[in-house]
Amino acid sequence: MKNFMFSMRALSSVHCGVGSGANDIDLPTARHPVSGHPVVPGSSLKGVLKDEFKSGQFAVGVEPIKLDALFGADSSGDNEFASAISLGDAQLLALPVRSYFGTFAYLASPFTLQMFKNQRERLGETTFPAIPIIGKSDPKNPYYKVVVSPDSVLRENGTQTNVLLEANVLLEELDLIADLTQEELASRWAELLAPLFWDDAESQGYFKQKFAIVEDNVLNFLCETALPVEAHIAIDEQTGTVKPGALWYQESIPSETLFTGIVTVDRSFHAGCKASAEDLASILVEGNKPLHFQIGGKSTTGKGFVRLVFKAAQGGK
């Protein structure tokens, strides 16, 4: 059995729905049952990955019987067998949030970094930067702190200030205080994460300047209040006006949201294919090739475009 990681970046807004909502949002997006952070269920990924490898850009050169063994049979019947692949949910790593300086920030938190660390530890990795300890500035100061890199564009003028080693970072309606004593940790985390989502040095540098780590409560608040919510209507074809009662609100995950997850590949259960777990896993990770496809609902309106890369970590099992 082989475990490895996938990283996924939203290229457009994504809606992986969970049916009807219980509040003002009629169609909420899928969320982690404990943290409440947005997630992309593994069930939303497996089918489109199967289609991509069987008939998409990477279909050439792969034996069809191995793809059947990896992703499962196309239909149930006498030849039904379990697929070798098991896809975990894509867990939130960093949420894009509007910033007064630098346009927007990629926001992680100690919780999302810990979840990422747990995923990598499953692959046999043991060396990570320390996770910053973040809280309020002081008991008399109501502002939370944020950890950014030395060359961050999220601080005012993108430069350090000599006033108590602090500087303002303005995200949505939140006024945060940059903790410059931990900025080296932000740099080390950004160095680790950037290659998972971007291949070129220019894009990686762009990410590092916009990366920030906030307290868990801050990210939880933004996950609850800062996701896009769009109003939709249905038009009556006969009258050209809105159908009675045809107004609903749909929540989405914003473009540039970063996710990571774990995928497990077992040996083939196909009676006609005796491929090992290593053989089947190589189909996914060979060359670290990026996949571009659509997931979730409302695909005809341009939603759901993502970039996904499978990466075998060093020391992986």
C-alpha cells in the first residue's frame, strides 16, 4: 500500500454542495464536520480523476486494464471489483482573503498547518518548521497578531516599522498586528508550501510575499463570513420574468484557495490485472504532472476549475 499527497489550487470559485442549508444560505458548500473549514470531498474528485486518466490528456500510454484496476469498473455486474485508489478529502491549507495592502493574502492558521504536518507525517516525513504560537497582542490590546515574512506585501508599505516591532495588516474588516518576532517561521513555512502549488520561481515568490499565519479563531471567523455567496434566479421562458419563488443563495469556495490531502493506492483487485500498489501509484505520481479539470456543481457557469498535483514525499510509505 502506498500513501502520498495531493495538492490542489482553485482556479475559479468552486461549489461542492451538501444539499439544502439550514440558514440564510440555501446551497452551502461542504465543510469539515469539526473545524467548519471548507473542504472538497474525496467523492467529488475520484470520478473526474478517473475520467481524466481514461479519456483526458493523460490517457495515452497507460494500459486500460491498469486504469480499471486503479479506479474501479465502469459498471456493476459479474466483473465488479474494488478500486485500488482511496482519495481522502481535500483539507483547507490556506484561504485567500482580501487585504488592504497587497490585494489579498493566503491565510493559514496553526490548525491548518498542524493538519498539513499530520498528512506529511503519514508519508514518513519528520522535519518541519515550528508552528507559530499566535494570540492577542497583549491583555490590554484587543487586536490579534499575524505572522508574515520579512518581505511581505501585506504590511503597510511592505516594510518593517520601529514602533514596538509591530505593523498593521488589514484583512477584510479585521485590523491585525504583525508579529515581526516570528517572521522567520512564516518564511520557512512559505518556502515549504510554495513548491506544492507552483512550479516556477516567480509564482512561488509571489505566494511567499502574500502568505500569512493567523490565530485559529481569526481563520474560523473568515471561513464563516468571507466565502462568496451569490444570489441566483430562474427566468420563466414564457414571460421572460423571474419565476415565483425562484430566488436562492449559493455559497462557494473562492479562487486561489489551497488544499492538500492524502491518497492511498493498494494492489490491484482486478482478476485480470496483478499490478502492485507501486505500479498503480506510478500512474499518478510519475513526473509530478499537473492535472486541470472541473469539480463540483455549476460547471456550465465557469465554476469548479482546479489544478491538482500528486506528489510522492521523500520517505513515503
